[in-house]
Amino acid sequence: MGRRKSIKWRNDKALVAVVCVLAAVCLLAGGIYIDTFHGNGKLKGLMTQTQRTEEPTTKAEAQPLESMPVDAGSKAAVAMFDKEFMLCTKDGVKYFRGMDDQKWSDTFNMTSPVLAQEGEYVAVGDLGGKTLRVYNKEGLLYDLQTEGTPVQFALNESGYLSLITKAHSSYRIRVYNTKGTLLKERVEESNGIYPLSSDVSEDNRAFAVSYLDTTDIAPIARVILFYINAEDSESYMDSMFAAVEKPNELIPVVHYRKGSVLAAISDQNIYGIDAQGQELWSYELENTVDQAAFGIKEYIVVALGDSVADKDGREKGTICWIDNSGKEKAAYESGKSVTYLSAGERGVVAGNDRNYIGLTHGGNLNWNYTATADVSDLLPMEKLNRVMVIGKEQIDILKMSKDDKAVQKASTENKATEPDAMAETDQPLPEQTPSAEQNSAEEVQE
């Protein structure tokens, strides 16, 4: 795929129509892609660019500790629970306590399964069919046969599911509880109105939907909040209690964060919206966003692409940690386009082609790895330096080296000057990262 610049809108009805078609196609094909196997709103391909670069000058010498074969004809996806994991293929789901210790399995057949995880819950949906199944670590909770094709779905940490489906010219947005009971449904049949993303609040009281409105000359992005329960909804028409509107923007993903802050990523800004639907803050983007990951509630992690016209921009490949108050807490300059990004409690994994790096949440480089074959995902387990590599034919568990002097030097060059920076590996979240905050503060637009 060639480079894609940030979206530049014109007052052109034909262009708007094309954009709408492309948005719908991208949603179905994974171009604007929310909540994959690692869940939590991981965005894969917002204004994505893919580019091969030279191999890194420093590598971790990692030998597999354990391995497991997988069907070469089935793209595998994994949901991680520290040392335990759930494996999803087109033939079903299996849960393992360890590589050689299967706990349970659920057999099915899906054409194109997509896995979303939030906390202890996992949803598996077929973007090519009409099936969706929800699990926890004990097994299947419920399964749905949808009336339309699943377009996007997300879980919250209580296991509540929001689901957008498309059938003919209409969209349906539905919310389910952990028993599979339908709690709320909205039908969108207006021409030129496209629901792109949805999520359920932490307290299970509300859900948010991001829309693209193309009914006027210029497109409008709207994030609308709805109540779920009848008691909360009785004073509001259609249960809608708040809305945020952004003319000439596109917001392909929304995701609830810690403290019920709703994060909304557009092609121009990242927004924070409180539980009452009021805009708390905005973080201006001077670059396109190639990747964004929501796998940790305390931070939104984004990988920046090309600079936006008429703005200075940051170095392409810069990875930024933005907290729930809209402040940049750390940054790491990878020096390369980022085509893979995953965030979890233990840290962040970023990749380009077959080259991967492991970063602490303080913005420090912990390891550097080059895969010898194509991999679909590379996920930290109970520690940042213990990693599961999901390939086409097998899954490996690797222990990454963290004592490479070149890696330590690279961390220093990225302004991570804390003496115990490397010791952050086994810590879910550092209480403070003063050096990272200080060094990135000059680059943040308040």
C-alpha cells in the first residue's frame, strides 16, 4: 500500500461520496480496523503506510523456550492472560494454561474471524459472516447470529458488548450484557450517516457511537452518547444525552479509558470526553497517525507518520504515550515507519516489516528483535521480555535479551535517563516517569 497523507477535505459532493464509500470499504476490509485480537481498541491502519526499511543494527538473540504448531492455512489470533492464553483460528477457540496444557476448546467454522479482548473477556466475530461469540477464561458465555454483517465490535471490562452490523442500506448498533441479553438497539437508516465505531462505558450505563455525516456540503464527525438503562433514558429523546461535533474531521475510533474518559481519535486531533459528554481536552496532531493502541487504560499509545501540511510535525515513527488528561507522558523516536503496534500492561511492542522493539511505558527501549519469518502478532506475556510470537505455521515463546549495551545506549539517546529505566520491564506501570515527561513537554501543544 502506498503512502496515505492526512485527509484533506474539499467542499466537493463527489469527493465526500467517494470518502464515504472508502470509509465503509475500509471498515469491512480492515483499513480502519478496531479491536483486533488484543482488543482494547487497538487501531490497525488509521491513515496507514507500509514501507520496508533496513534491518536494525542491534538485535536480541532470542531462542524459543516453547513452540506450538498452528494450521498454516488459518491466521491465528491470541488473547493473552499473563502465562495463559486463548488461541483463535477459523476452526475454533482453544484455551491453554500453557503450551502443552489445554483447558477447553470450542469448535466452529468462520471465514474471517476477528478477536477482541478487554480484561477477562474475549469476543470473536466473523467479518465475512453473521456469527459472534463471547468468552471468558472458563469458556463460551454466549453466541449471536446477527441480522447483518458485523462491521465493528468492542467489549468493556465488565464483558458488555457493543456491536455495529450492516444489512442492505441500514446499520444497527446493539449493546449486550454478559449473558447475551440485548439491552439496547439503534437502527440507522438515514442516507449519508455512517456509524464507524462504538464502545460501552466502564460503569455499563452508557455507550458511545462515532458517526460520519455526509449530508451537507462538508463532512461532519459526531460522537454521540446514549444511555443504556431505561431509568437513565427516560428524560432524553432516543436515550441520547450528549454529542460532540467536529466539522471537516473523521473520527474512525472511540474507546473508553480509565475514569470513563472517552478517547476519540480523528485525522486532526485526539479528544478526551467526560462521562457527561463534555470535551475535556484535545491533543493536536501535527502528523498522521499510522497506528494507535488502547491495550492499557492509563495511556493512549500512537505511532506518528508523515507530518501534516503547514505544520512542523514530529519525526516519522515517533511513538507517543498520551494520558487520560491529554498530556504526553513519554515519547520514543523509532526512526522508522511503524506498521505494527501493540500495548499492554507490561509495555509496548512496535514493528516495521520483521523488525520489532519492546518499550517500557516510560518510553525506554528494552529489547530489539528481528523475526526470521513473517509473524502476525508479537505479544508480551507476564513480563515485557517474555514474548509470544504468532507466525503462520507455529507459535513461539521467546525470552528477549535486555542486557545488550547497544539497546541501553539507544534508550539513553531517546532521553530515558533514569538509572533504573531497564528495571521497568517487570512493572505494569511506573508511578512517575519524570525524565520522559520533562523531555517530551516541549513537544506537546497544550
